[in-house]
Amino acid sequence: MSDLKQMWIMTKYQFKNYMRAKRLYILLLITSLVIALIVSVNVYFGNPSEEDIKSTASSFANFSEILVVLTALFFGGDAIAGEYQNKTGYFLLPNPIRRYVIYWGKYLASLLASLIVLLFYLISGMLYTFYFHGTIPSEYLYSMLYSFVFLVSLLAFTYLFSTFFKNGAVALTIVAILYFFVFNIIDGVSQIASVEPWFSITYASGIITLVFQGSYMGDYPHSQVIHAGKGLTITAYNPYLWEGVAIMLGYFVISAIIGTLIFQRKEMK
Amino acid sequence: MYMEAVSLTKKYGNFYALRDLNVKFEGAKCIGYLGPNGAGKTTTLKLFTNLLNPTSGEAIINGYNVKKELKKALKDVGTLIETPGFYSYLTPVELLNMLCEIRMANKCDVKNALEEVGMYEWKDKKVGKFSKGMKQRIAIAAALVTNPEILILDEPTTGMDPRGMAEIRQVIKNLKKEKRMILMSSHLLPEVTEVCDEVAMINRGKLLLYESIDKLSEKFRGNSVVVTSMNEIDEQKIMNLEGVKSVEKLSDTKIKIDFEDGAEMQYRILSELITMGIKVVDYRASGMALEKAYLQMIGGETNE
């Protein structure tokens, strides 16, 4: 019971720090600009009320993947590494509080801050869709749910990397490189090698937008062989919806276990 | 209340930062923990505060192993290790409240802790803007805020100006009166002599000595005194006194006398000087016992 209480205290003060550091407000501002841009472009170059409702809704869902990455980096990148870099660990760690309580207390604060940004964005998308079509497709709600699962897992993955390093900027940069380059390269190579990249979180997160494809949910090909000329074929894979969720949850569980264990043993030298 | 190291060892590769430390600090007192840079002082304190994992052995506080029963072991322990960083967007009051909440402390007095270290007027300013000395004061307040019975202080006066150092020494002396155990590492021998009751010396990861300051003073008491007089001193006359081995003139009114061993002899020489009409205004042992002990045990070496 006292562990839960201490976890809540950690969450409270970590969240307060996000508020004071203006990180939350900065990300909300960036999100507002993106919303304004999406709405302006769609209204100026198209006619949302006459297009397919799923097309209108998916125009917002497309960016939610990137937004999840940004929030995970903003709120998770230096969450653990910063304790070592800024020596705040000397203030926090020599107390009667278990390391996992600190770890998960901070994680919950990061999740809460990220959720505020993500919900602000996705609810804006709902209002936008509702304004032009008078209803919201169920696919949009599923896409929101998948975005949430992606956030939970990517944040845990970012926290794992934050425990590896003693410098917040390094942790943040590595996760950004991993997400924006390494995983994309792995996905691309897998297509050429005709191996399904079931081990890639970016592959799994594709379900956030795939849910809008086809005439019903999940109505899209799992794999497609594409002839690229001169005997070269590549296989484009799409994860099943359940598969995408399973991969993301797998990332969460593995990252959570390893991250907690590392932080438990990590020394303040 | 007690702290005990049982075969406590910390090894980095082939280097022993701490080697087989066996020591028990017990009761309400101040223990000075001395040694050159890299001797293993901070390593010991970090092992007692769960900042490092021992390679082998145990760090025990009030019967609880710090590694295995962290919450019980550190329940009533205030710590200051190095100069900690603080969450720069929080104020001293918020930081100390956070600590009280985390420690789930019954005895929490933020106002008193800040007043003790002279930081109460800064209570609502963000810590990020504070100087190193001010942060050190906040760190000491953080160690005190829950009124713990054991205090582990790693060079508490580091980064402070002379006035600040004197104030913190006074704070520590006051804490001693409140029946607490204070384990304090320091480079400053006069500070340890002034504040502490016992001293432990460590070098190259090994404990060399653990003794009360009184016993140490007795053991390492010097056989020379420096005498300052209001009038000119004739050193030839003093040379003829019984027990005097040599006299060195430092100035017209100041001499250094080497004599044969014993406190009795030191007293008799003073009596003779007064009888001779020398107006003694200062008569003190040349060099501190602790300094002598330190130099004898450790020498002038550093491990950096």
C-alpha cells in the first residue's frame, strides 16, 4: 500500500516538473499548430463534407503516430537518465523508496502528460470529423485505442533506453534515431527479404491507420508481392489488427521488465 | 541506533574502492570519516545509502540490510551525498515537502529545516537559480527535514564560504545535543576535531583507525609547544630548564620548545616560564593530534 502511495507522490511531483518546465505547454502549442495546418490544408484544397468519412477521419489519424513518438521523446527520453546527468539522483535515491516505485511513478507522470497531448489532438480530430459528417466512424475510436496502446509501449521502450544512459540528450537522440531511421530500415529490408517484420514496433503501429482501409475493419491484405522488375520482388506486409496490438504489448512487457531491472541495479557513481 | 559494515567490499574491475570494511558506529555521537581523495569515504557512504551495490558484504542500519530491506534501513536516515542536484523548477518548500511525502515521515518540519540552514527567506524561489553554496544548504535542510536519528553527511561544508561553514558546523553541534548519530566525511581536520567525538580513517579502501578524538589526542599528543609572550624571550635561559630538548626562536616574542615526553612536563615548563617573569599570552601544542595521526597513518599521499 505504501509503495502505491509513494508511486502517486512521484507521479505528482514529476508531473508538476513537466508543468513548470513548460514542456507540456510547448507540446500542446506544437499540436495546435499541426491541427491548424491539417484543417487549413483539407479545407483549402479539398471538400471534407463531400469526401468519404473514413478519409476525413484518417487525415488526423495519420499524424497521431508521429505525435506519439514526439510525446514519448519529450516526456520519457530523459526521465531516468536525467537523474544521473543532473545529479538529482543524489536527492531522490537515498530514501526509503524502492527503485521500481520511482520508475513507475515517473512513467505514469509521463503517460499522463503524453495522454493529455494525444487526447487533445485526437478529440480535435473527432470534432473535425463530426463537424463535416455529423457522426464519427467506429474505426476512428479503434484508431484512438491503438494510438493509446502504441503510446504505452513506446513510452516504456523510451524509458528502457533512458535507463541505459546517464545523459538525457543521448537517450533521447538514440530513441529518435531508432524510431525514425533504424526501424524503418529494418521494415524496408524485411520487405526485400520477404520476412514479416513482426519484431518491429513501427510495423505494429501501422494498424493506427490500417484500420481505416477496406470496407470493414481488417479488410486489407496481410501481404502483397510486388514485382519491382528484373526478377526483383518485394513483399509488402501489413500486420493484422490483433497482431499489431500483440507486438506493441510485447514491446511494453519486455521493455518494462528489463527497464525496471536495470534501474533497480543502476549505480550512482 | 547503529550502522555496521560487515566485510563490505566494492570493486571496480581489479580496483578495490573499498576492501573488507568491518566497522560498527553506534550511539548518539558524531563520527568523522577521514581519508585522502579516492580513499573510499564516499563509496562507503554510498553503499550505506543504496546508491551503490556492494560487490560483497553487507551495509546494515539499525539491524536492516540496506540492499535487502531498504525501506526499513533508510526509514530514519537523513543523507547528504556529494552536492545533489535538485529539480530546478521546484522551490525549497516544494522539494522538502516532496521528501517528507516520499519518506512518509511523521516528524516533518520544513520551516525549521530551512531556518536552521538560513534559507527560509528563499523558500518560494525556484532552486534552479541558486548558487552552489545555497544548494548545499538546501541539501543539508533535506537531510534534516524529517528529523532523522541518523545523519550521513558527505563533506557537508563543501562549496560554502567561511561563514556558511561555521554555521553548518554549529548546526551539526546542535544536532549532536539532540541525541543523533552523525557520520560525516570530511577533508578538513580542524572541522572534524571541532565537531566530532570519534574519527575513522580510511585509505586505499581499507580502514586504518577508528578511535575517539580524546584517545587519539592522548596517543598523538605532541612533544613541542609554541609560546607567545608580551615581552622578549631569552631562549638561552629556557634551554637550561629541566626536560627541554631544544628551543627555536620564531620571533622576538615567540618560541617553539621541544621537550621530553609527557603532559606533566608540558605543565612544568609553563610554570617555570611564568616564574621566570615571561608574560605568556599563548601556550599551545605545536600541531593538532588529529593532523599528526593523519599524517602518520596516511602520509601526504592522495589516491587521485
